Amino acid sequence: MTFIHWTVSREVSPNSLLKIRTRAARRWLLWTARVLAVFIAISMPAAHAATLYAQPYRAGGYLLPLLWLLATGFAVLAAALAVHAYEQRSCIARLAAAIEQRSSTGTLPQSLPEFGPPTVARLARAINGAQRCEAERVAELLDVLAAYAHDLRTPLTRMALRCERVDEGELRSAIERDIAEMNELVEASLACARMQCCAGAPLRRFDADGLLGALVDNYKDMGRSVELEGEVGHPVVTCPHALRRVLVNLIDNGLRYGNDVRLCVRVDARRVVVAVVDSGPGIVPAEMEAVFAPWYRAPQTAARAPGSGLGLAIARRLTLAMQGELQLENRHSGGLEARLTLPLAA
């Protein structure tokens, strides 16, 4: 054993000749053998004398392929992780876009795709389930609201007939005003119920020129001053019932506070703008956004004409559901301009 230790120590590190039998030399020899993989060979020549020598094991032929194999494995693993992370980000981005759409329009036009990583797919299923439950609850509430509003028409009609028996005077005028206001609230409630149905309707290509012309003709037949300037000339992407409701609300609102209304149509490369211009007093700039809140009426206009405060709120909600915009602006020459912007069909 001493000879073997001495030979290996001499071949590997001649500096350790003086430390053959020491404990430190044995530790150094074992440590070197593990790192350098010392190989001991025994040759037996014809003289039958055993010669023991040691040499470092050359592992270079196996090291490079092993390194390439490890590098390839790490590269494949990194690529798989990158693809998995991209899929998760993509699915989450689609969910976020759908939720943002709901925040802005208040509606999700269709169910979210339930695919992708298990966690993301489970989240999509949960959102779809919550959406269906909410839609069912809203539908039930709207049915109740429409039923109440419809039932109120009968007693209001009786009140109007009985009011005709009252002698002309201040009392009869006050009763007629109250009945008219209650009728308007009933109609607004029914319009709110219809709005929810229109807001969830799918969008499609539609000829807006035909609708605009028909609306103007209807108002003229009723003796109202409504004019149309310009034409769209291209199909728009919209819901026809929702678009009609928005235009009727804007025209009625303009006629309520002014004597005449003009519909001015402007078209650019990607959108159409229908400006409903009236000759009324306008709105205080600080109230421009507040008038879109349900049941809100600007103080300076509430005393001029009766109203429910739902017309502009319904118009804004339906416009957002049609992926459009509705803005108000006072005109320098007087009056208010309500600009309805809708996308053109591709």
C-alpha cells in the first residue's frame, strides 16, 4: 500500500513525496483522485515484474458531448417555459380585454373562450357562469319593471279621462301636468327595459341613411321642425333598434328645449358623425357629464320643460354598446350639439 501511495503521489504531484504516510497526504490524494479521475494501470512484462504507475484519465472525449446534451436540454426546457408563459399571458390578455370592454360598455357580447392553461380556462368558465347568472337576474328585473310600467298605464288613462270632467282652471292644469309627467316616467321605464335588450343585441352592417330619412319624415308629419343635412353613403356597424332609440332620444331632447333640430352628417375614412343640433339654451360646461347620469336633470333646464332625466343616460349607454361615442358641446352661435360617432363597416 505504501508503494502504491508513493507511485500515485509521485505521478500526480511530485511535491507531495515527503507526505506519503501523513494523514494530509492521504486526504490530498483522495481529493485529487476524485477531481482528476486518476487511472492506475498494471503491466506485466515477460520478466513477471509488476510495474505500477498512475496517469490522469483523459475524459475530454466524453465531456464535450455531455455538455452539448445538457445545453440542448436546458434550451428545450427554456423554450417550453417561454411558450407556456406566452400562452398564459395571451389568454390572460384576452380575458382582461373582455373585462375592460364590459367596464366601458356594460355588456359582454359573447362568452369568453374557455381554453388555454387549466387555471385560465377555469377562470373563463367562472366568468361565463357569472355572466349567465347576472343576465338571468337582469332579465327578471326588467320583466318586472316592464310589467309595472305597463300596468300603470291603465290608472293613468282613467285619471286623464276623469280630469276632463274637471272645470277649466288652475287645478285642472296642475292635474294634467302631473299626469303627463307620470306618463313620461312610465315611458322612460319601458324605454330603459327595451334599452337592456338592445344593448345585448349583436352588431351588424346597416344602412343608416334609410333610418335617418324615415325619422325626419315622421317628425315632419307630426308638425315638428326637423331637417337632415348630408348623408352617410356607406353601411355602418350598429344595432338598428339601438341606433333608432339613440336618435329619437337626442331629437326629442333637442325639441324639448328648442324650436327646431338639424341632423348634420359628416363622414371620414373610418367613422360617421351624426350631429343633432338644437336651438335651445345649451348646458353649463360643468354639467356636461353629469347630465348622462340616470334621473339627473340640469338645474337651469329642469324648470323649462318636464322630463325624466333618462333620455341622455339611455342614449349614452346604447352608444357605448354600439362601440360608438356620444359627446355634448355648446355651439358658439347658440344651442347644443350632441355628436354621435359610429364606426363604418369595412
